[in-house]
Amino acid sequence: EVQLVEFGGGLVQPGGSLRLSCAASGFTFSDYSMNWVRQAPGKGLEWISYIRNDGSSKYYGDSVRGRFNISRDDAKNTAFLQMNGLRAEDTAIYYCVREGLGASYSQYWGQGTLVTVSS
Amino acid sequence: DIVMTQSPDSLAVSLGERATINCKSSQSVLYSSNNKNYLAWYQQKPGQPPKLLIYWASTRESGIPDRFSGSGSGTDFTLTISSLQAEDVAVYYCQQYYSTVYTFGQGTKLEIK
């Protein structure tokens, strides 16, 4: 069974940093590209970042480019999202998402971790 | 970035009736080399993460009831629920994965009339 479990959310002050982790199990992690998608309270879904299965390509949404960095550790079956320069508008549930094999639709989603940016 | 626009924003349908949600992309998401539309549909129930329903615009994910179907090509797509069940109450999102910046529609809230 595919499982994705996010860690690292919490309350952080504006301008601060946070590192999210996504622990994956139930599949060969190195075969799959991973994404992070967020959802502000009561709002819709916003894709924010992608990392290719081999780590060779990374993409970011306009709202986070230059502040967030996605990475992965295949030995630990874990994806990461380093978030710097956090703003109030970054407050959201952050979902770790696994793509389909060789295809970029979001096949499996974690339960999400809440990040709150507030003073 | 490709902008995805869903209609309507909300929809109320009687149990057993058909529900139709539309999604329009600001540019084509049909990849000519493989003739595939890079369009997916998701269902999100309150307090839960989204769930993949449809990919390649019309391929149903494993385990999804056949009352859910997707259609369309290029820039115009439709998600149809042929006979609405109570458990289908949710918000539905389309997403394009054609470009390297994936984008979602704003969501359509489906309720029981």
C-alpha cells in the first residue's frame, strides 16, 4: 500500500524557515517524481513544486520560486521542502504527492501538514 | 502559465441525476506526439486530501466507480457523474500537467439538491 506521511509543519513567524519532510513507503521511491501541493484555509489547490524521480529537474510555482527548495533522499525514501522567507500567505496545508509512473498526474496524496505563518 | 477555469463554481443535483462539471484551459493541453490530453480530475471531500478520479482526460483511476467519466480534448473538458450518489458530495478540481508549471482549476462544489 502506498503511503505518504508529511512531517514538519507548525507555527512560524513571518520571515522564518521551515523544512517539511515526506516519508514514502509501499513503492520504489526512486522510480517516481514527487510534488508538493498546498491548500490555504477554505481555498483551492495550488501546485508549488516538482522534483523528477532522478532529481535532475526541479520546478516551482511563481509564488514560491526563489524561496522554496525541493529535494529528495532516495536512500531514506523521503522528499523534502525547504521553505525560507515565509509569509502570511504561505499559511496552508501542504500535501506531498506522488505522480503516476512516467506520467505527471497526482496519483497519491499524503494527509498533509499544516503550516501557519503568523506573529 | 496555463490558466484552468471551471464552471460552474457550485452545483446542486438531485440524487440519481446527472452532474456535469466543465473545465477550460487557456491553451491546449493535447500533446500532439502521443495524442494525449494532459488533464486530470480530482475529488476532495471535507477534511480529506484530494483523490485522483480521471487522468489523460478520460482514463478512470483504478477503483473509481464507472459512474464517473471524463471527456474532451484540447482546451475543453467535462467530468460527468452519471447518477449522483450521496457520497459524491465534494469539491472537484481539474488539473493540467502539460506544462512544467502544473495548474488547478478553482474547484466546483457539488451538493445534493
